[in-house]
Amino acid sequence: MRVELITIGDELLLGLTVDTNAAYLARELGAVGVEIVRRATVGDVAADIANAVADALARTGAVVTTGGLGPTSDDMTKPAIATLFGRELEFDTDTYERIERRWQSRGLRGPLPATNRQQALIPRGAIILANDHGTAPGIWLEDAQGRWVAMLPGVPREMRAMVADRLIPRLRAGAQGASTVVRSRTLRTTGIAESAAAERLGPLAGGVEGMPLAYLPGLDGVDLRVTARGLPDSEADALLESAAARLREMMGAFVYGEGTMDLAAVVLDACRKCGLHLAVGESCTGGLLGARLTSVPGSSEVFLGGVIAYDNSIKESMLGVSPGELADVGAVSEPVATAMARGARTRTGADIGVAITGIAGPTGGSPTRPIGTVWIALDHPGPQFQVATEVRHAIFVGDREEIRYRSTQTALDMIRRALPTQRSS
Amino acid sequence: MRVELITIGDELLLGLTVDTNAAYLARELGAVGVEIVRRATVGDVAADIANAVADALARTGAVVTTGGLGPTSDDMTKPAIATLFGRELEFDTDTYERIERRWQSRGLRGPLPATNRQQALIPRGAIILANDHGTAPGIWLEDAQGRWVAMLPGVPREMRAMVADRLIPRLRAGAQGASTVVRSRTLRTTGIAESAAAERLGPLAGGVEGMPLAYLPGLDGVDLRVTARGLPDSEADALLESAAARLREMMGAFVYGEGTMDLAAVVLDACRKCGLHLAVGESCTGGLLGARLTSVPGSSEVFLGGVIAYDNSIKESMLGVSPGELADVGAVSEPVATAMARGARTRTGADIGVAITGIAGPTGGSPTRPIGTVWIALDHPGPQFQVATEVRHAIFVGDREEIRYRSTQTALDMIRRALPTQRSS
């Protein structure tokens, strides 16, 4: 099934909000064989919404929208699409009571604001997609020719629950017997540039097992994706399996995972299997490595915590870095990185200490230590490891946030490659 | 000037990459009076790219594209648009030499991969937008009727530099005398729900100073945006100034800043003015508060660092929380939050200690402490403050990442409101 997605909101066009809904919807719908073939974004203007929906309906007959269902006067999605379908808006008592109950159950907020009343206006003949996480109900509107629009709220949490609980079950039911299936498989690599990966995979330029190969470079590294179109599920899966094996063989240890798996989750999982605990000492990343590790549910089995040693006084007092060393060679140096990693490990009782110290910019660079200079150290003297200490020196490109993120990605990759389970690859 | 934006890449349609370029372009172009009126996303398919560009050119005559200029075989933007304009691709020796020099200057990578050669193919008659941060040059293609397409790379850092250094100067030069100017002003609020803000601003439902008012709810809080269209710069600025003053008056201390300013930057700035230093003790946020603070350039003047006390053993050893208290009342409690904040302050020598402990989910909730339960404490016994300790208890809604982010936002807002400079509002 081919659908078009229209995301609605002045805040998207004006760049005040990054549209994360689009990526989420694409992944979730793709997993059930519903392909988003085109996406458009329009502002909170009824005519623009109606035009975009009409164009998309003419192409595919199937449209999902997000946004513009809120309680404020700039929310135009429902009236615009109702008019396009020639349906009047009617006040729905059940929906209003549902909104009111939800409001009251949250407590301590006074009576339901009158502005919420318009959220209970529903186009005649529409199917309501109940919202279990917010006040704006979703709407499914379908015409006599079977062309449909599913209107979802713009708030990510509300949209996500509605997709899982209401939209996907409807689409699955409707897709029985459809012949167009899209399935893809993505291998994640890190530590290799896109063009170097392309050179290494040169023999596959024409495709893998007859399927196109795409390079998706990002801050995490380069993802490699193979896509099967229009094949029966079992045949597609077998070809994708064989293509993934071929890519893994050619890319070796650069591959750290599949799909959208984060390297932090890969590292935590590998540490868990080895019974190893992690601690961090972070200077230029200021907690970002800890934040990435703890964004993974269940990280507490492996990650103990550590020290944000942003100021040099904390490198000394909490990680035991010697004041003399700091004065002699500076905070961005191999000896300080190593001492920070050792301090993070010994002072927390972890098995592995990892430390990052560098110059993230935009100021603070020098000819000998340009912006992007980062030292990353691992300290792990346990018998599982081949070496007790490892240090990497890098000069990352990018802005402050990119340098910081790449530093955490490299630190995680150093842990991954150091772990006993990984060394055979 | 009205332009349409087309972002290109299978990775965007498949949801493997979140499109941050679109938001960036909208803000930067908006600031010079160029309004993005519609946005579309298509995959790496030549016909889809050509159709989307043709549709957009028919509407506005002005199109910016991002993506699909890379060195790999799935990069179709240049050939698709060159064909649409009836131009052949020609090998450009200068561009090739520039790419080669850039490659060599990075060192240690071997010869330029042959796949980079196609990046030097330029449509006949095009203007090259040089790329100072990557290999893919941008392209400006214009037809005899003055309709144009600017093709930018998809890598954010390369795109951003090209917009600032090449695209905006061209657009400014071309926009002389244009009558459509869009200017907007955004006030950022936190700690108040969208519908409560709308109720409070009820008298402005019809607009402020004749301009529409938009509510932009997000994880940071609710942004309030007023937009002036089609007015001379000075008149627009005066009206926006007056509207902003009105909104500030009606929203009071809920307003923490303007534009896209992050609350962490506001807090750091206010602390700097008071000569106060900050330290953190983070449990469920695992370093996220530190990461937010240190994402702001210059944060080292105020932020010392702190402890990621994810495991209870670290709460004890590095923050001095008493084992008895942890055993009696549990880690997610007022006394533990308070002790963590005190430990963060005293052990780092900071003036303000801030601590967060909570249950971010998806597991670990209980009837008395549901998922989302968070205790946030400030410890600041200095003479500048009215109270020595403050604690807030919240039950945040959302998934793990939302709960963690809202926790950091609330912690920052507590600091902001506690600072002497803020109390008058």
C-alpha cells in the first residue's frame, strides 16, 4: 500500500519544531508494508491543507496527516479536510465527555478550558480514533470511492500511541491481499567514511541479490540499507538475509548492529553478557555519554554512573588526576584522559572506566590542539582484556554538538571492540 | 520571496533519518524574509525528484533542494533536475581538483575514490556553490524565465555553511525591492499547559496588534509566536515589539526567553551575572542535565560538573547520601534528592547544587511511585537566596526520553526562578 504523509503546522514550516513524527510514521508503517511514497509539509492555512490533501489523494487515494488538531484557533486540519470531503462538523457528546474526564483525572487544574470544546467537533460520518494520551481525537474520513485520510495529532506521544493502537490495526485489516510489499534491512557501521565504504563495496554497486543498496551517512556512521519491493514476504526475507550476510562479510568489524539500534544499547548488551560494569569520566561531553547510556532501558544493570569533570578542579578532586599533570600537559592530553578513565573505574568500583577530554569549540582551539581534538581512554585491567589501557586521539570535524556526539560514538565503539565477545570479528 | 523546499533521500522517506535540515533552512531563510511556503520529501528516484521540482516551480518559481548530491549511485538529484532543465552534465575540472585537494589535505586516506568523480559533473550553465566543508558542490540552476533551483548537500554541516556563505548572499541580492516580508517573534514559556496558556491569553484570540498568535507546544514548554506579513521592516518590528511586551505582561514569569534560546543558556547567563557556580547530581537523567548545560558554548564559566549517581552505591560514595536513608525511603524520595543536591554542591565547591532522582520507565513504577515520578532538589544556602533548599515533586507524562527531558527542563526552571535576578518578575 502506498500512502502520502502530510505534516501540518506553521511551526514546522517556520523551523521552530523538527519533524520527528515523519520518521516515526515511516518506520512503523513500513514495518507493516505500507510505504510512504511522498511527504509534504504545509502551514496552518485551511486552503494549503486542503490543496495538499487533494493532490495527495489524487495520486494515491491514501493520506495520513499529523498536526492541527489542538484546542487553539490556529488548528485548521479538521475543518479544512471536512470541507474537502463535503462533510459538516458535528459536536460529539461522547468525545467531549471523554476529554472532560481525562482533564479531571489529571487533577488540580480547574474546569476544562472552553477552548477544548472544538476538539469534540467531528466531521459527519467519520470514524473516531480515540486518543488515550491526550485530548485531541484522531479522525478517519473515507469517501464513497474508498479514498481516505487519517488525521493524527501532532504531539509525538499521542500520535505514536494512536498509530500503534488505532491506525495500524485498521491498515492491516484493509491491506489483506495487497501485492506491494516493501521490506528493508539496514546494517549499521561506524568508523568508516561513506566513500571508503562505497569503495570497499564496489562489487555491489549494481545491487545485492538483485536489490538496490543505499548508503545512509549520519552522525552515528554509515548505515547500509537493502530494500526488497514487490516480493512475497518469505522470498524477500530470504534475499535480505543473504544480502545482510554478504555485507557483514565485506564490512567486518565496522558493523555494530542492525535497524535503528543505538551503539549504546549494543555496548550495554555486550557488557551485560560479560558481567562487566561501566563508569564514565566526562569533560568536553559534559554528561552526554552517560545520557546516551541511560537512555537505554535497563542500563542500570551495567552502567554505574561516574563523574562530569568539566572543571579541572573536579578532574582532581573526584577522579584523582594529578594537578601537576594538568599543569604540565593540559587537560586535553593522553595522560589526563588515561588518569580520568582510571579514576572513573577505581572510584566507582566498575570494571571498565571510559573517559573523554577534548576541545568541542567554538573557541579554545590552538595550532597544536585545534577544535575537534579529543582524547578518549579506556581503563580495564581485568583478565578478560588483552590490554589494560587504550587511548585514542582524534580530530573530529563538525560543530560543537557534532564533535561531542562523535566523541561519545567513538568511546562506545572502543568499548565494543575491546569486549571479549567482539574480538573474534 | 516565497520558495518551496524539497528534501531528497530514501532515508528520509523510510524514517531512518530525522530531517533537521528543513527546520534549519526555514529559520535561516525566514530571517532574511524568504518564506518557505511548502515542503516536500521524495525518495532517491529521478522521476519523483523531477515531478516534485516541476510542481514546486509551477507554484513559486523558486526551489531549494537538499540531499542526493553524494558520491554514491543512489544520489539522483543532479541528473534528475538537469534533465528537467534540459541541460547536460559536464565534467568540471576545477571542481574535481578542489575535491581532490580537499581529500588529500585530510591525509592518511589513500587516493580519492573513483566514486567521487561524479560529484564533479555539473549541469551546463549552472552556477557552482562551493562546498568548504565537504566534497559535494552545491548547484544553482536558473532558466530563461528566472525560475531557479538551488541544490544543497544533505549533510547538515555542509548544507549550513553553504546556506550562510553562498545561498543567502545570492538570495539577498535577488530580493532587492521585494514587497513580501515575513518577520516573527517567539516568546518561550515553560511550566504551563497549552490550553491553560490559551485561556490566560483569551483576549488575544483574534490576534495581537492585528497579527496572528500561534501556540507551539513542545517538550520545552509552549512557545508563543506572533507573525507579521507584508509590512515594511520597521513597522513590523515596532508592532512585534509591542506584541511581545503585551505577551510578557500577560504570561509573567512563565516566559523564560525568546526565539530558539535554550533554557540552559538562560540559566547559565543568569548565573554568570550573579557570579554563581553550578554542579549537578543526576540519577534518572544519567548526565542529560550536564549534557544540556555543556552544549552551550562558554558554559565552563558557570558549570563545574558533578556526579552521575545512577547506581545507589555512587549516591553514597560520591554524593554522601546516607545508606540508611536510601534503605528507608528509597532513592526516589525527597530526602535523597535533597541529600544529592547538597552533596553535588559541597563536594564540588559550587554555589548551587541541583539533583534529579526519579523513575523514567518503561519499568520500575509502583502504585505509590508511578513511572514519571521525579524529585528535583536545589541546594543553595548562600546569602543571595531566600531559602536554602527547594524540592519539587512531579509526575511527568511521556515516554522515558520525554520524562528525562522534562525533568531537566523543570530543574533548569527551578534554578532560573530561584536566582536573585529573576525574582522581581
